[in-house]
Amino acid sequence: MTPGTVPTVTPLRNVHVAPLPSDAVAGIRLLAGSLGFDCVNVDLEGCDDKAEFLDRVARALEFPAWFGGNWDALFDCLADLGWRPAPGHVLVLEHASGLREAQPEVFDTALALMDDAASAWRERGIAFRVFVDASGR
């Protein structure tokens, strides 16, 4: 890359980062429920590192005991979710701004991985969407 150029970042198709007030989260949950989708909130308040992020997602989604606590295992679990049968999946990451500020590489890697998992689901004709609260509330 030459000095002064900006790297190209692949846009995320299935991960939506925006301020999410509580009424927006309630609306997402209501819509997901009306479609019969599995909707899970992950509270990231105070989460500022990879290990804590992985643990919170694993607990919220009730990952199986074989979850290895690393990026590969996170992808494997997100792309499977066989223990949470549903016609679609919605994941809401609340209070994500702390992680985004403390560990931007971890934040970006997590979102890219979730977008990849959504692509795997799309190939099977099943919706998988992630909404990330970036409001800092």
C-alpha cells in the first residue's frame, strides 16, 4: 500500500452497527419473535477484551461444552447453532462501545467473523443477523 492510501474494507452485509436505544432493541426482539426467529441479547457492558467477549457470547447462546474459547470455535458454534433450532437467528450485542474503544481489533475481528457465519447460514437459506449497539449508553 502506498503512503496516504486508505485500505479497502469489505462492508459487512449481515452485521449492523448503529446506536440502538432500548426501544429499538425491543423492536428487533419483537420482529424476530414474530418471525419465529431465535433472538439473543449479549450484554457487553464492561467487556473490554477478547476472552470476556467470547465468554459472554458463549454463555448467552449456551454454547456446547466443546467450545474452545477462540475465534475458530466461535465461528464453528455460530455457523452451527444446532442446539438452538429456529428458522432464523438474531443476535443483539448491547453496550458494545466499550469493547470497540478498548480493543478495536477484537471488535472488528468479531464482527467480520459473525458476518462470515451469516454467509454460511445464507447458503443454507436461513437468516442470521447481528445488531450491534454502538451508542455508548
